[in-house]
Amino acid sequence: MFFEKEVKILMVDFVGLEKTVKVMSYAKGLAKFSNNPIAKAIYNLDPRIETAKVEKEKEFKDFGITGTAEGNKILLGNEKIMKENNIKLNGDTAHKIFFAINDQVQAVFRLND
């Protein structure tokens, strides 16, 4: 995925049961492993939130990263990566990046198009 302009996160929707700060901390911890502009935008989203210790497992070609944090399986990626990992998505998925903990979507990052 190639972006000619800077990627901006327009909004973050928290849809899961996890606490917001924990979700963002995990997402930032995973995003720091990638040079992708989307990952950089997520990592830089809120400097007040500490970055969790995360172990990266795999990075996918079409923007997606898996890892573990505090014994939890975490996944940050686009619709294709979520579906390949059997993560259920609801609603419109255009211009969005999803973050899942233990196979449950916890946050949706809306991107500028």
C-alpha cells in the first residue's frame, strides 16, 4: 500500500470491552514495529499514552501486524488481514484500520482518504 500524502487518523472508535488506554497502548506497541505511514500515524496519535511492551510475530505485505502483549494475541491491520485471520467485521470497512485483541475488534481507526 503506497501513500503519496501523509496519513492522518480522523477518528478512533472503541468498540470492544477493553479499556481505551490499554487498547491504544497495545496498538502503539504493535505499530512501532512498522515503517508504514498508517502505523506511524497510529503510533503518534496520542503521546500521553505509554507504548506497551509488545512482541512482534509477523508483518503482512498488505498492512497488518500480529504480536502479543501481556499474554494477549493482538492484530493491527486492514480489512483483508482481519478476514484472513478470521476476525469478524461489521459495517463499512472503507478507509479503516482495525485493532483486535484475542480475535475481538477493540478499535477502528478511520483514515483520511
